[in-house]
Amino acid sequence: MRGMCAAMLTLEAIILALAVPVMISVEDVGKPLALTTGLGLALLCILVAGSLRRPRAYVVGHAIQIGAIALGFLVPIMFFVGAMFAALWLGAFFLGRRIEDDKARWAREAAQDD
């Protein structure tokens, strides 16, 4: 689960960082607001990707998805891009959880067979 979620957050960090120039030059968002929101969320993605060993990091990961979608108020296309990454994040989260549960079940079954 950690690997897939970390990959999603890393990719999302790149997209959020690339949204900063769009906010400034295309959407006329002020530099301070664009830098703090875009780069702030990107940095948070990287920090959370590195701390996914802790259960609380997943809560922050969910909050990042809300923040990415909320960037749509500054750059309307981010409603779509944020929702897309939220779907990928949730897919990685739930699929990863299912894979870990299956691995644990297989390990228990293998231990019972021995």
C-alpha cells in the first residue's frame, strides 16, 4: 500500500508544482498565493510520501486530495486534475489495503498448512 500511495503523491507533487506557473501567468493569481498553495501542497505531498509508515500520514494524504481539488478555485482545470488524482489516491489506498490483507491471509494459510 505504501509504495502505490507514495508513487501517487510523488506524481501529484510534480503536477502541483507545475500548476504554479499556470496560476501566475495564465490565471493571474498573485505570486505569493500561487507559491504558497501550489508549492506548499507539492512539498506536503513529498513529506507525506516519505512518512507513510505512520497511519496519520494517510489522513494527511486524504486532506491533500481535498486541497488539490480546492485549487480549482484558483485554476479551474484543477477541479478535474485534483479529482483525477483523488481517484488515483483512493484507488492506490484501497487496492493496497486489499493486497496487504490478501498477503496476510496467504501467510496465515501457509502457516496452517505447515
